[in-house]
Amino acid sequence: MNYQAQDYQPYLQADSYYYELDEDEKNNLEFACRPPAAWQNFYQGDWHCCLSPRPLAQQGWKIHLSVALGQEQGMLDLVSHYCFARLLSFKVTRSRRVWLLKNAKYADRAASGKFITIYPEDEGEFVQAVFDLAALLKDFAPGPYILSDRRWQASPVYYRYGAFKEIVKEISGQKCCCLQAPDGSWQEDQRCPYYYQPDFVQEPVELARNNFQVKGAEISKLTAYQIKEALHFCNGGGVYLAQKNGKNYVIKEGRPAAGLDGHGQDAFSRIKKEAGWLKKLANVPEVVDISEEFQAWIHAYLVEDYVSGQTLGDYVAENYPFYPEKRAAYVAKSLQIAEKLRQAVAHVHAQGVVIGDLQADNVMITENGEVKLIDFEAAADLAKPYEPGIMTAGFSDLALENYEQADLYALYQTIRSLFLPISNRARASWPMQDLNLRRYFSKEAADYLENLRQKLLPKCPLLRKENKNDNREKEVWPSLHDLRGIISRGIKADWQSPNLIKGDLPLLEDPDQRLTVDNGALGYGLLLARRGGPAEKKKFLAWLKKQGAEKTPAAGLFTGKAGLGGIIYELGDKAWGRLLIWSAQGSNDDLSLRSGLAGIALAKIALAAEEGLAKTAELITIGREIAAGYQKMSTAGLMTGQLGAILALWKLGKFLEEDSFKKEAKKGLDDLLEKDLVQVDQHVFLAEEGRRMPYLANGTAGLALVLAAIAQDEPKEDRYQEIIIQAAKTLDSFCSYMGGLLTGYAGLMLPDLALGRKKKLEEKIRLLNNYLLPREEGTLVAASRGYRCSMDLAAGASGVLLVLEGIARNDASLWLPLVQTKYWRLF
């Protein structure tokens, strides 16, 4: 799953270095609901499910109830009593914390507002329940409008036709939740932020005939504008490009009771307040001009003059000089932008106002290079104590005392991101980052940042660097040996937790991820297999047995038996490890390195090589299945795409001395290079969903490793040498957004190791410090978004340590959970 910034909000506890839930808060604020004894009563994700003794239909008309903040328990009491009496199965949002998150600014618009879901048995019961519930709940204040449903009159009752049980089918090559039509065919159960009705059902006539549009303010002011396009959507409302009398405007929309901030304030209220702040700042030239504000239907609207240009975030994304060629020009222009932004903030503060949520995407750079501030929904008085309802992780800190300090801290972090656009913005990392900026990027930029910090420090003490010695001249890079030691100590300091390690979101969202290599505790188990002591290995094996690891149903290298077996074998239980690897059976539905046949093939080759076995028949069968299907894979990358399958096919051919497999691997590689390789100046990238990627999992680093594997096996093969050289140069980037193994900077180091580029490797070891958080107990590694840290393999400390261990041993394959053997080498 591709997690977005908003997905991390529930796990950002202020007093923790890691993503984790506040268990006390979760338990104390659950909504109370006790179904009768004969009912099924269980939790499923964010829902408390109450199923009556009657069988639950597969699909039908479902009812959703929306509720205003503060009235949740009262509505649940009435509705649950009604449902219990009529044997109506239902589910309810389990806690107030979940309800707030479900209706937050960046929550899923299609799911927002759904407090209770009711499952009538048939259409007659559905219609009766709509009438009954509307009457029962007539005195409740309006909750968030449920965009995916049709509202019943002016009530909090909404409905749509959909699945009661999740049935997943494949439609047009994509797996999706489905509905079954009367003719037996399957259609996607579309969960859209607008009302959608399948073509094989009709809304009951009693409802269609008697429903009416909820009255609100007249809409003529809104219809006076021509909406040209939506610039942005969130749960609080849209942002639109519009025209009126030939002039362009931006219209910001605020929905009532939706888009809640940390204070429970809705988007409607924030739009109203933002309009007031913009009027107060009308004479500040760097602030966007307000045209008008009004209400249309039940929404609030704010109209601003259109600013032609790009956000500061887009400017960095499009122009940042990862390579030296264009660095001087970028630094010169960016220093001008930084000064203009500093002055703009000073001009706003002179009016006694703060911006409140300053960050790169809330700053516009006009076509003539001027700065415009465009977002004041979190604005406040200058000296007000800092209690944010909206904040951007990395650009704010709850330790700030007032809003003036908050703006100055955000100003520094925003300007810092011009020169170091990475996920890790922790103050503890600044000394090493500044050292790298000065040495490998731009002395001028580093000097500017230090001078700016010193200027802001008297008003914002939190900008003091988090180390005992604030003199940058005395900072030195830790050695490879020291790095391995301090990161290892960082893991051990916080090792025990319910999941054994403290990881990234996949581990918190899905407990089954505990027994995966990439996101779970097995990544740390692999690390122990490579550098742990006997006692540590024994302890980890005992933990695996306690977890019932042998029962894991998955087979993949990073998700199941193939990888688990390799780790257990290396930890010392060779019989158990051997059994798991040989029992790993994949299918031609998944040919990937991560979870499918490619990874299983490599695991079996490594074990066979170590134990002097051929296992020829099984490996030939796997090779044939990969050869027959890999070109149908939808992506190109190493972990989940064609590159992983090509690597396995090549290694099968080499191990089995099957020239047909090697020939097919080269053909597939040639086709991939022609189709998916993108040339940018002297650099090459894989195109993944339209984006140019340098990473190990899905980009140039993965490609370089596959090419290195072929070059190692056939030194006389020179057809890929030019691409190898270009790929290596492409990976000589000053930074990447994240620091981890699979989609971060650590993974960029592996091709240097495989290709013997020692000098570049030394430089990257130093630059890796950009993503590390030093502390006395041991150094931590910033996780995938950088908001917190992680110990996992994919994005955290285990993956980084495995790369560093590989460098120490001159082995580019240590990060893979394969049996280590001197008789066979992957890279």
C-alpha cells in the first residue's frame, strides 16, 4: 500500500521516536455498545461490528448515519436499541479518536461521515428503516455530508446500494470489491466521493418520490464563476481554478462538520476565519489578495486572485540539482527566494499575525520570481500560545511556545528544505546534515542556513542544535565501523515491543506483517543471522517458535516461507530452515522477487548450492513458469516487477546450465530497457507509473544490480557496459527523499558495492548520515516519511545495517534472506 501523509497522523505520539498508538487513549474513548448475547460482537479495524442471529445478505441497500461531534454516544444509544429490537446488523465507528480521524482534513472523502452502517435484510426493511431512523434522529445536529451516498431529506440518514460482505474478483485485470448482477456477472462496488448506483438496481420508489434537496444559501454567487478545473481535493472541500469576466481566480471550499482539525473545528469555520485574516493582511504585498467570500448551499467559499507560478514544493521537485552540473544556478536563485520568503514572513508578523502552517506547498513562486503566501486557514495572533489544530510534520514542533516561534521554526525548515529536500528534518540530525551540505553540496547554502538560524535563534530557542557542541567545525563523520555499532545500539535500546521491533505503518496496520522480512521482525532476524551473537540468535529462534512461524501460509522471499527458511537456516536451525525453503510453493499468479516465484527460485538455488543439490526438475519447472509469464508483469522494478523475474531467470539458467533461460532473460532485459528506460542528460532511470525512479525496489539501483549480476557471471558480455556506467553515475546523487534500503538512499549504495566503486561508496556512507538521528542510547534511522523512526528492513535500521554490513564484507547480497554460501553468488 502506498501510504499518504495523512495515514501517519494516528501514530505520531509526541513523546515517541517511533510510530505507535496511544493505547490508553484508544481504550478509554471507545463508544459503548453491548449487543444481546445471541449476537456476534467483534472488532474489525476501526469498526465495532454487531451482527444479529439472522444471516447477513451478500449485498443490498445499506444505511449510513452521520453525526455531529459530541453527539456520537447519544446517537449510538438510540440506534443500537432500534437495531437490536429489529435484528438489524450494524457496525459503528469504534472510538472518538477514530471518528475524528475519519473526518479529518485529509481523510478518505468516500468514507468520511459514516458513523454507523446498517444492513437491512431486504428492500422493504430498508425503506422502513430509513423512515424510522429519520424520525428517531430528527433532533440531532447535521454531521458531515456523506459524499458517496444519497441523503434522505434533511436527516442524518444516508444510503447507497453496495456490498455487505467483501467479495474480491478480478475485473479487467484488476482485483476489486464486487457486486453480483442478476445475470450472475460481477461489477465493481465503486466507493466514490459522489453518489453512484449500479445499473441493475432502482432506488425504491417510496424514497425517490419523497426525497428533497436540503435547503441552504442561494448559489448565484458561485454559479457566476466558470469552474475550469479542480486544483486540489481534501475532505474539507475542494480548491478550484475559476474564471469570471475573463479573469482567473482560485475558489476554496469549506464543508460543514467535515475536514476537522485537531481542535474539532470544521473546514466551513476555517474558511470563514481565513477570509478574516486575509482582509487584515490586505496591505501585505506577499499575501494573496482576497476577492470575496460567500456561502452557497451549505458550503463556505473564499475567492482569491489567481497566482500564476508554482508552489515552492514543485519548484524544488522540478529543479533540485541532485548532480553538480546545475547546482550553482539553483543555489543562487534559491537564496533569492529564501530571502524573499524571510521578508514576507516578517511583513506578516508586523501586522500581529502569523501564518500558522507555513511549509513549501503553501508558498507560491510567481513567474517573475516573487513570493506569495497562499494559505492562512491556520493563522493566529502573533503571541498566542502554540496549540495547533493543523500542523505539518517536520515543519512544526509541539515544544514551541507561541505562534511566532512556530512561524520562525517553519520558516527555517522550509528554507532548509530548499537545499536538503529529504524526509528527515529532526534537529538531532542537523550537525551531520550541515557538514554534508558544506562538503558535498554548497558552502554558500550551508553558510546561509547557519546565519539564518543564528538570526532566528533569539526569538525561537528551539532552533538550537540538539547536541552538546554547537560548533560545526568540530563535527566529524563516523567511520563505517562506528556507524555499524551506534545503529546496532539504537535498535537494541528499544528492541522489545509487541511486534518485537518498532516499525513503519505496514506493521502497525497489519499484525500479520510481524513475520515478514521487509516490514516485520524477520528483517531484524536477518540482521541477527548476519552479525548477531549465539545468545541473540537463540533468543530470536525461540520467539519465532512461540509465534508459530512454521504455520505461515505465504511462500515468498520477503513475505513467507522462502525468506523465513533462509533466516532460520542462517540462525542455526538448518533442518527447520531447509524444510521451510523446500516447502515454499508459489504460483504463476505472482512471479515477483518480493512475494512470488522469482524470490522462491533464488532461495532454492542458494540452498541447493550450499548443500550440493541439483533439485533440477523443480527449478526447471519454476524457470519455465517465469519465462512464460514475466512479460505480463505490469511494472519494471526489482522487487515487484519484471527485473526481479529476469534476475531469477538468469540465475536459474546459470545454475542449471540452461541456455534457454539465460537467452530469455537477456531478451526480456533488452525489451525492458527499450520500453522503460528513460534518459535524462547523462543519467538513466526506470519509468514507474510515469515517475523516474532511482531506487532499489523500483528504479535504477535495482537495474544496476541485475546488470552487475550478468556482468559477474559473464565478464566478456559488454553489451550492457554503457548502461552500467550511466546507471552508476545516476546513483551518485547528493540525496534522495528517504534514507532506507528499498526506496531510499541506502539502496543506492549497493550497486557501488557490486561494481567495486570504493571512492563513491565512501562518500555515500558519509551522506547516509543525513537520515540518521544520533542519541546517547544509540543512533536511529528515520522511517519512510521521516516523521518517526523504524527498525525494519524496508525503510529502517535493519535495512541500513545490512547494507553497511555488506560493505564491511564486500557482499552486495546480504540484504536478501538467502542462505549464504561460498559455492554461489548472487551479485
